[in-house]
Amino acid sequence: MTARLTRFDWYAYLRALRFSLYTMRRPLDGFWDLIHEKRGSMAAAHTILAIAVIVQIMRLVLTNFQFININMEVFSAWWVLGQMVIPIVLFSVANWCLTTLFDGKGKISHIYMGYAYAMVPQIIINAVLVPVSHVITYSEGMIHQMTTHIGTLWFVLLLLCAMKEIHEYSFSKAILTTILSLFAIGVMVFIFIMFFAVVSDGAAYFYSIAQEAVFRIRRG
């Protein structure tokens, strides 16, 4: 029984992972089935995000220096991880909080899956561009740049389709709530920065008081 369950779980996982190729070709039907027909999974979404992080690191490190030039002395894979993970977490939270006020049907896990599955075309394009960057010349860099923009645009369109199908919105409402979600992310980041600044200043203030107290005790 355990062996059968294990085989079934792996089959379901691989099927959910492969379904990402369907969502990038037929987004409206794909994202509807992803959530409402349960053809996606959180495990597959986590895998896609992990692949996106790996591909982004490869793109920054292995792309021909003519197209991407980074300072390897300050490069950090952890920074790339944060750049990939934090936006999807913030967007999922912000969009869920916002859409609950606008009769959205999706759960926060659905939003996370929709975002992750929407990244697939961008992942594929970036992975392909890494070796391509070593066979094209600098004068052909426009092709590289244009293809990168196509990947980004494809991701945005898929994300909008995902939000439309997940929340059962019209396109206009999906666009509006997505834009408002980005604004909400900005507010969340601003509040976090202000909170961190206040906590840091408070800690520094009490630390200086403690130092002064210790200094006076020693002098006494």
C-alpha cells in the first residue's frame, strides 16, 4: 500500500509539473483547471520557484559579459534567492488581502501557484538565452534584449490570466486588482522599512544609555 501511494504521489507531482507547459500555451483554460480542477500542486509550484532561482543565478553568472556584467566580488546567491522569493510571497499576501475585499474566490495558496506557474515561459527563455549569449555578437544584442522583454511580457500576461481565473474576475478587474496589489506591496515594504528604522533607532538609543550607565558605574 505504501509503495502504491508513493508511486501515485510522484505521478501526481510530475503531472502537475508538466501541466505548467499547458498553462503557458492555453492560459485561460490552463489556470482554471490548475485551481478548480486541481491539476496543479504546491509541490510543483515550489519546484518551479526553485528552478527559477537556479536559472536566474545561471543567467547572472554564465551569460556573456557583453550582455550582463556583474561584480562577482559582491555577488550573492542568497540575494538572488531573496529577489525571487520575496516578491512572490509579498504578491500572494497582498493580492489575497485585497481580493477578499472584492469578492475574490482564490486562496493565498492558489495565488502562489498561479504566480509560480506564470513564471515558466520566462524561466525557459532565460535558460535558453544563457548559451545563446555566447554565440551571438554584441551587435546582435538587440535580439537578446528583445527576447528577454518577451519573456517578461509573457509572464505578466500569464499572471493576469491566472488572477482572472483564480478569482473569477473579468480582465479589467484582474488588471485593477493586480495593480493595486503592487501598490499594496509598496506600502508593506515602506511600513517594514519604517518599523525596522524605528526598532534600530530604539535599540541604538537604549544601547547608548546602557553604555553611559556602565561608564558612570565604573567611574563611581
